[in-house]
Amino acid sequence: MLEIRDLRVRYGSIEALRGVSLTVGAGELVALIGSNGAGKSTCLKAITGILRPVEGSIRLEGQELAAEPAHRIVARGVALVPEGRRLFGDQTVMDNLFLGAYRRRREVGGDAGMRARAEEYLDRFPILRERRSAPAGSLSGGQQQMLAISRGLMASPRLLLLDEPSLGLAPLLVRQVFDIIRDLKRAGRTVLLVEQMANLALRIADRAYILEQGRIVLDGTSDALLANPEVARGYLGRLAGTPTARREPPGRGITEQQ
């Protein structure tokens, strides 16, 4: 579904991504984890055309995206749920939902299809139905995240990008949001998840990449990464082999990148 090769992105003289390569297969949930400032959000912005890479290839189902403007990338079926949710706070819940499908009205069946999809997500999140006429800015943090994910799904994307969905949420709400992401996986959605809470991300992802200072330094199956002592110490705040780790030999399924 998604193939990135040798991606380089700069902010002025600062090289934020230095030769990043990764893949996401159709129906996979792949996590991109790393510390603050590692380049995770930059990678998603490059995929969606918000940032233009200086080198490298970004292909969606074989079609090159690296030179495309953001609105065309959205029209091709890529949806981003951005860090901090970025809702239109003075617009209603329904307005925000409809705006999510604006560039793909034809693909979702026109106005009637948009209304039907909005009703689907109002059924999924009853609190949004109760607040459907309220300004999005008046919702709680958890409600806003539900709305942001629903807005991203309104476009019926082939690839959904989630940027730090747990950011700023209380632990109970974090669990609820990860339950939603788990449901997306069960439904066969293709998802690239950026998340600082590595333990939670690895427990629901099929595979993961670890990003450090703009480079992919490790990748593998989630089970293998959870069992890897280096990952446990550096990203999970524990030693490998504790009860939260999955059972798998530490080296199996892991690729260390230079």
C-alpha cells in the first residue's frame, strides 16, 4: 500500500529525516515510534504533502506522491488525523465530519453518501450524536479525538495516518482511543500510527519501526520488538521478559538498520 524509500526532509539547514525507508502493507497496522523530535510527525507530513521532501520516493499503491500537492494526495485516498486533533473549533461536530469527506465526495457517494457515513460514526460514538450541533471546540479532549478520527475516516481513505492519538488524554481516554484503533485493525483498515506510548502501540500493531534522530534504527514484528532488551530499556521503561512482554525469542523478526 505504502512504500517509502530513502526519504530526506529538511527544515532549512536542519535535516529532520535522513534516508528513511519503510513499508505498510494493505490491511496492516504499522507503528512508527521514537522519542520527541525523532522525526515521526515530519514523516507523516511528508507523506501527506504538507512538507516537500528534498530526496526520496513515497509511493501509494505504486503511484508516486512525493511531488504531489496535499489536496491531490487526499484525493488519492490518504487521510491524516493530526497531532493535537486540529479540529475547526467554531464549527459544529457535523460540519467537521462533512469537511473530512470534502475532497472525496464522489468516492463516498455524494451528499447522500456523506450523510450516511456521518450517521455511521454518530452511531459508533453516541456522545458525538448528543453533541452533533455543538461547536467542536466545546468537546472534551477524548470527544475531540473521537471526532478527529471519525473525520479522517469520513473520506473512506485507503491509508489512514494517526499522529499521536494519545496526546494530552487521561489514561482512561487513552485506553478508549486505542480500543478504537484496535477496531480499525480488526476491520482491515490500513493504518500508519505515530505514537510516543511505545508499549501501547506495539501491543496493537503488526509491525513497527523505531526512529532516532531522523533515521530508522530498528524494525520488526511487534512481538519481537516487545521482547527485545534494547527496545524494552530505551522505549518501554522496563526490562524485557516482564509480564507485559509478549513471548518470543528476542532476535526473531527484528532488523537492525545502520
